[in-house]
Amino acid sequence: MIDKDKVYVIGEIGQNHNGSVDMAKLLVDLVCMPTKEDNFGLSLKGMDAVKLTKRDLSQELSNSMMNQPYDSPNSFGRTYGEHRAALELNDEEHYEVYKYAKEKGLDFVETLCAPGCLSIFRYFQPDYLKVASRDLTNIPLLEAMAETKVPMILSTGMASKSELDDGLTAITKYHSDISILHCVSEYPTHPNNANLRTILYLQKHYPEYVIGYSDHTIGISAPVSAMAMGAKIIEKHITINRGLKGTDQIGSLGPDGIARMMRDIRLIEMSLGEEDMFISDSTVSARKKLERSIAVNKKMFKGDVISEEDLHMLSPGDGFKWMEKSKVIGKTLIKDIGEDEVIYQEYLA
């Protein structure tokens, strides 16, 4: 089960491997790439998991759509069916990428798009099964996946609340190890449509589940903001090069973007702290140097009695605070004190 106290980041390969196992392995290398923060000399953890998508083309499209000509700069085949077939890795190839990810210490997530895709279980069992937004209403698929008892992650990009509830009902007949991701199925997602406050809605209405965010916006601001809002899973499409052929490449993060996103997510993770107000140990030296203390605004002498008119506030902050002025006003000096100097206890009778 995903730890609610940490942020679980999934690098979504999808079809960005362009039908190549070698390219998929390069993307795995990006996923486990460590991140650094040079100012503090921090080595930060990279992503936690990599995700592939498995389709069974015999259960994917109508015959007419499979045979439809696909004339596009991003086409990998003469027809849409040939295009889809060119982008598929078979079960053995998925297993090869799975083993490579495991060697790198990553979790492995599979989006399964049809009951026939469960054939991968002959070779390996993913750590999580992902339900794509379009299949949240595909109850036979949800039940087939849930029957494996593998933890499931649901994307809600095309779903109403009632459809999400129906999907949860189907899955929870078998198990309740479920995570729900807010998602918008627009590629790329316009900022006006991201509606990150849905994360807060899901947290309120589904507190028994881990809530996260699957992002299709350009850049890193939305996933980083989602994490700061309490999303415990962040999923983001990744690519070796955003200029590569393929419809998802341009909307994905390249190596530099991955590094920036993971830097910011891990730094925010460190920065959230606890729900309390206190003086941090790390601010003690700054407080002493910068905060104000009660000081005299003119030279004063031994035997003088201090009045409020003699006082103002100056740094450093290791003397009396203004709220402590009763400890100073009306007191007699036992030694001379120069103009614009802080008053300390040893100066007072």
C-alpha cells in the first residue's frame, strides 16, 4: 500500500517508447535519475515508479477504426490499427522492461486496457495496476483486474462522481487497496481546465483512499502545486526528447523538466513540516542578529533613571523586547551607556 506520509511519483512512459524496448529502458533510467539541490548540497530521491501501458488490440478498437487510414506526422502505420500495433510491446518485452526497472530499485505500474492484457501475469506481477480514465466505466475490466488482488490506481479524467462510485463498488468486492487520481483527459490540459481543487474534493469525500494527481499540463507547476495541496501520488508523462515523433512526446517532461519537478517535489516534501507554530532551531542565530531590542537613543550615565522617551529599538535581538519595557522603564543605570546601545540586565539596578 502507498504510504500516505510520503509522495509517490510515477514516471508515465505510456507509448513514448515508440515500440522500442531499448527506448523504454532509457526512460526507466530517467525515472530513477537522482536530483540534486546545490545550495544545500542535497541529494534528493528521484521518482518511485515507472508505468507502461498494455493494450490487447483484439479488444481495443472496432474493425472500421482499426482499418481507418492514419495519415499523420505522428503515424507509425498506414492504418490506425497498424499504428497501434507498431507502438505495442508484447508480454515478453514488458517483462524485460519490468526486470530492468526492478534492477534499478523502482516499482512497476501497468495500465491494462483489456482483460486479455492480464496475460502479463504469466511473466510477472506488477506492483500496481492502473485503470486509465477511459476505462473507469469498463466494469468487466475493473472486476478482472480487481480479482488479481493487486493494488489499483484509478484515474478520474472522464468520470463523474457516480461513475467513480460505481467503479469503486466493482473493485471493493475483491479488495480495497485503491488510490484515486484527479485527472483531466485533455492532452495537453489547458490551465483553466486543470481544476486542482478537485484534489481537495476527493480528499474530503474519499478519505479512506490515497488521493493523487495524474497530470497532463505543460510544465511542472500543476504537479508541484498538487503535491503541496496534499496529493500523495503524482503521475507525469516523461520522454527522452519532446521533439520525438509521437502524440504524447510534446506534452511530456524531458530530462531537465523531470529534474526540476523532482527537485521541487522533494524540497516541498521536506519543507511541509508539522502543523504547529514554533521558533525553529535554525533561526536562532538570525533572530539574535536581526531582531530588535530596547536601546537608549542618547548617551546616559550611571545613576540616570530610564524613561520611555529615552528608548527606541535596535538590533541585535539579544536584549529586552518592547513587551518587556516594564523591566527597563523606571530602572536606575549602574553604569554609563553610549548612545544607540542596547540595554542589558547588567546595566540596571
